[in-house]
Amino acid sequence: MSQSFKNRVFGCAIIKSINSNYNADFTHQPRTLPDGTVYATDKALKYSIRNYFVKHLGEERVFYFKSLSDEMQPRDLDQTYIKHFTAFPTAEKGKDAAVKVRKQILENLLKCIDIRLFGGTFASSGANLSLHGTVQFTHGVNRFPEGIIYSEQISSPFRNSNDKSADSMQTTLGTQFKLREGHYVHHLSVNPRNLEDMASLVSNDGVTEEDIVKLKQALRSGVTLYDSSAKAGTENELLLWVQLKADSKLVLPSFVELVSVTVGENESREIDLTKVSAILGREHIKSQIEKIELYYDQAVTTVLNAPAGAEVLELN
């Protein structure tokens, strides 16, 4: 059985998007901050990870992921629980009955990898539980200097059924929006202690080393493998993983504003980690770091000023 993961981690995941739409708003345009900077929510990255678990790790339970009932309707919370665990637990009447039911539900929920990693809120008639996520992501901010959004007309092969004109020969027209180029930087942190108290109530190991291996796989491939029409051209580009020693109390700042993506020679794109490396190179910080892993495709990505001592690994 895999051992509990004890280390705290800081880092960032960079998502490249070329003529694509990584995370649209409700008007179907790439999301933008008030100053026009393109960004993506943390939910977009989490969705790609859950989707990776569902599609490529079939042995893992993923609770917070859309599924359909036999009536082809999205399952509600209780139906999803029953899908994974057959039925809600019951206990004999008594003052401790409700507690036993809550603990059984908690024990079952912690069998789901996405809950062990991201936590979740379970508000049901059987129990009302809130689990603090071990893994946290910030919104991903485009660190490429340009954020050009463009639109294009698309045509459906079908006539609009709401058009009352019997002689109408026009098919339905639509518009899709894409970002010319973006490099979204999501800061990430891992703190296994977030889940310790709840996991200890049901003698659960919490996040395991095996969970972390699978998380890193999804952070290196999940976005690339989710290849929809709107997201074609959006790919995992880089993962920086800074793992602290098990007894470290160090807290590192968000890496988002410390990373820049620039245009280099021959129009190449360069990811500059100078500011990140400067922080990690300080003696009082360096002494608390167990290891630094840097994943990217060296054939297509250029990284400048990587942290000293970082182990450079292939993205896939």
C-alpha cells in the first residue's frame, strides 16, 4: 500500500494556448481581467485533471465529475454517491447513529482521488461535510505580452427552426472566439496537513505518494489530452515542482507574477524563470528544499535561468 505523502510543495503549471480557447466565459470568449489580461480559472485546470483520471486511470474513483443517469440526465449529489458506493449507510437508532453514518460517508468519500487531492463540500440529508483540499491552484494568468482575441463566423448545415419564414433559405450562423497566443501560469501548492484531521477520524492515510505521482502525470498531460474543438491548440507546456523537506514550515509566494514568456531569437518563445530562481536560491530557502523538478519538452520549449539544482525531465 502506498505511503502517506508528508511534504509541502510549491510550483506552477504553464498551459500554452495557440489559436484556441482554454477557458471561455459565458459569452464564449476567453476570460479577461478588467485591464484586458487574459486568464483562466483554477476550475479549468482541475477539470482537465479529473478528466485525465476518468479517461486514463479507470481504477480511480472521481466523485466531482459529471455523469448521466439511465434517463440521460446529470446525476445529483445523492445519485452520484449511490453510483460510486451503491447506497447510503445506515445505523441503528441511538445517540451515536448519526455520527456513525457521517463517518461511513466520510470514509467512502476519501476513497475518491479527487476528494483526497482537492477536497469538496458534501451537503446531503445523510451528512454535511466540508473537506479542505490538499492541492490548491490559483487562476492562470497569461504571461505572454500580447493577448489578442479574435472571432470567426461559423455556419451550421441546418436552418433555424425558429425562423417563421417558410421561404427562408438561410442556415444558422454562429461565432466562435479564440486567443491568438497565450501562456497561462497557474501557481500550485500542496499541503497534506489540510486533510489530516478529517482523515484521522476514519483512519485514512490521506493523500498518498501514489496520488501525487498521478497528480503530476495529469499536470503534465491532462490539458493536452482534453482535445475538444474549442481547446485544440491548448497544451501542457511546463511543470515546476518545488518539494520542501518534510519538517519545513517555509511558505513561498505565488510564482505567477515571477514568470514571464517572451519572444526570443527567430520568433521562438522563451519562458524566463529568473525571478523564481532568485527566490529559491536564497540560503534560508535553499536549505529547506528537498528537490526541484522541472518538466518541459526540450525540443519545443526554451527555458531561461532554471533554478539551480533542478532536475530537468521530459514533460511526457
